[in-house]
Amino acid sequence: MPNLDGQLTLLDTRGLVQRAAAAHDLEYLFRHALIQDAAYGSLLRADRRRLHEQVAAILEDGEAGGLDEVAPVLAHHCAAAGDAARARAYYERAGAHALGRFSNQEAAAHYRAALDLAAPAADQARLLAGLGQALVSQSQFAEGIATWRAAVAAYQAEADGEGLARAYAALAFAIFGAGDPPGAVAICTEALAALAIYPESPGRAVLLNETARAYLFTGHPAEAQQTARQAQALAAQYGDHPTQIAALITIGATQARTPAAARATLEQAVALADGADLPALARLAHHHLGVRFVELGAIRTARVHFQRAATLAGQTGYAALELFAGVMACYCTIWLGEWATAAADLPRLQHLAASIDSPTTGVRFLRLAAAALRRYQGPDGAALPDLEAVMAEAWSTGDLLFQIASAWEVSALLLEQRAWDRAQTLLEAVIPMSDRDVLFGRAWPRYRLSRVAAGTGDLATAHRLAAEADTLAGAAPLLPDQVEAARAAADLAGAEGRWPAAQQAYAAAGAALAQMGKHWERARTLQAAAAAAQAASTPAWP
């Protein structure tokens, strides 16, 4: 444009524009948005389009460092110039760049803008996939699931087997994340049937791993491990390193009956994910490793891994996963007796939960943790109605993790209250769930049922159940099983009047609790040991 400097100076003198103080290059700004609107409105439509096209061309030529950062601006100018195809491409590029930076809200806005430009069928599926990822990453599960279903339909219409496999996997992940593990199994089953007509592809490995995760958390660990190994082998065939790591994490999570092996597998997955700078996979590996350390009785170490998982989830903007890991870290804090710290953390977690639109496992565990904290802080039995209300909710879901954890908490309190009938009913109902190797192992409900039998005078049944539990716990029982075994032995010895044996069993429980870091619970157990010692020294009435 001829005499550009002079014309800009004239506009500046008349107060219409001003020099941008912070600009490295020559840049002017309108002094008021109304001036800008008026100037823009005075242009003919053809002139507007021409100018937008010129600006887009200048930006494309001038960005030597790459177009990702200016993609949203380019998309705007291309759209205003009437070039919908280029605008869609730049909006998609901007969305992908935002997802890579975990700017999920920004990514969703860009993908929506691309879809608003009436994308052709070939682009529609891909853009829906981007939007679905952005929505689920914000824990907007309802809209995210609907978007992924639309993406599945679009990929089916295009007969794109690779895209279809990945879309189905993402849909299953979203349904699982929204708190519906059985629904995730159903969608994975549908997906594998739909993909039977397509050749194998890298996306099939992603779907197989998601299927394995769904199997695991609906209580089918053998099927989960087999499917995860299939996913790992297929991913290796295609050189898909992230999916190999994801499958390794799933394999580690399926090794509940061999916690030491599970720990080694998951520690390997943590190292691989951290080394490859894959924060989403590192988050998952740390979370599962935290669960394994809980089962091993290493509560403080478990908390470190849950806290790391929560930090990584926060960095990726995924509120539901940040909440779940944060709640598990808080639960470890409760178990360690640091109740003031846990109480101080609850408001932050509740604020995070308020941003999630579905009853995810993390949201459910938060209610359980809050009720459990009231149990430990308040008068004996005061929290029982709250805990039973949470457990009633658990029983209405297909969330095995939530069901087992709530039964573990409620049954412990029922035993303290000597509510034998209610404890027996609950523990008998939870045995089939615990036998599915999702959480806490298989021995603990039988040890607790042995205590119920001892409390009601059915000593033969108490011995039988304790023996069954001993067999399941194995020759080298983990610390939590040692605690449950010792308590069952103490109750049974007390019921039989063998007070020195009861005292010895309580002492064994206290020693295991001390190793776990549960010093407050150890103190209560030693009080019981002292009571047993007192009973042992009291002469029986003639």
C-alpha cells in the first residue's frame, strides 16, 4: 500500500489508532472497539474478503517458526475470506496444538469452529474425534460420550477401520471414566464385533487394551490379562510404544494375586512412561502402583504414588483422574491417622468434584472418604448411617472398586459395634466380589466372617473360615492380611477363653499395623491386648 507510514501517522494524529507500546514490529491498535467496528463495517463485502485473504497470505509467508501458534488467527481470516476448507484445516491444526498443550477448553472451541463450517464426511469423523477428546479431558462426560458416539458413526460411514477402532476405544474410555465399567465392556464387545470385517491395525491394539481395562474392573482378571497381552503384542508389531506401555500397565493391574510381580511390572511401566515423557500414561502407572502398595501395606509409599498421579492428571487438565488419585492419597492420609490434614484437603477435592458432570469412581470415593473420616474422628458408630448410605449407592452401581471399598469400611465398623447379623449379611455378599481380584485380595471377608462366628459362639464355623482365609492369604501373607488374621485369631481365642493366645494375637496385629504406619490403630489394638492380659490374670469364678 503506497505511503502506508504517512497514512498511519495521519490516523494516529487524529486519534483513531495508537502505536502498540509492547510491539517488537510496527503495530497499531484502534483506540476503541467502536472505531474498529465502524471501519470494518464501511468496507464492501468483496473488499473485506480480499483483505482477509491478504492477511492470511502474509501470515503464512511470515511465520518461519511454524504456523501452530497463529493457526487460530489464520483460521479466522480464511473463514472471513470465504475459504472454508483452509479455515477448517487451520482450526483443526489449532485444536490439535491446544490438545498437545493440554489446553482442553481452547481445543474444544477450535474443533467446534471447524465443525460449524459444514465439514465434509471425510473431515467430520476426525473433527468429532478431536472434540470428543477435548471434552472428555475436561471431564465433560455426557457431551463427550455423545460426541464420541457421533465419531463412531462417522467412521463407520467412511468404512475407516483404523479410525473406528480408535473412536470405539475412546468411547469405552469415556464411558468407563463416567463411572460405568459394565457399559465400557458392552461397548468394547460391540466394537470388536464391528471391526471383524476390517484388517488388523494399530488402533485395534488401543481398543484391545481398553477392553482389557474394562474386563479388569468388572471382575474378570484372567480375561483382562489375556486381552492386554494381545494388545501389547499387536502394538509391538506396529511399533506403537505408548500402547505397549499402556498394555504393560494393564497387565500389572491384573496381577492382583502376585502383588510383588505386579509392583515390578508397574514400576517398569512408570520408568518407561516417565522416560518417554508420556504424562497421561505415567499418571495411570503411578495410580495403579499406589493401589498395589496399599495392598502390600506400604501406605506412605502408596500415598506418594497417588499424589504423583494427581499432579500429572492436573497437568493434563483431567479433573476426574486428578480427583480419583487425590482422593486415594487423602484416604492414605486418613489410614495413617493424620485426620486434620485429611480434613483440610477435603474442600479442595470437593471443589474439584463439582466440576465433573458424572458420578465417576473418584466422586464416589470422595463421599466414602468423607464418611470414613467422620467415623475415625467422631464418636463410635456415629458415622455408620453415612457409611451405609454410601454403601447403598455402591450396591446400585456396577463399580466393583467402590462396592468392595465401601463394604470393607462398613463391615469394620459393624464388627466394632458387634452388629453380628448385619456384618454377616454384608460379608457373605461381598465374598463373590472379593474373589474377583479387583481390590484388597480374597482373604479379608473370610477373616471377618470368622470374627462374626466367634462373636456368636459358632466356634466350628469360626475355625473353618479362618482356615479358608489362611489358605487364600498364602504362606507369606501381606501386612493387611496379617492384621485381619491376627484379629480373627484373637477373637476366636477370646471366645474360647484362651486369653494368653488372644493377647499374643493382638500383639501380632499391632506389630503389622506399626509396619503399615497405622500407629493410631496399633494403639487401639494394644488396648485390646491389655484387656486380654487382664482377663488372663483374673481367676475364673468357681
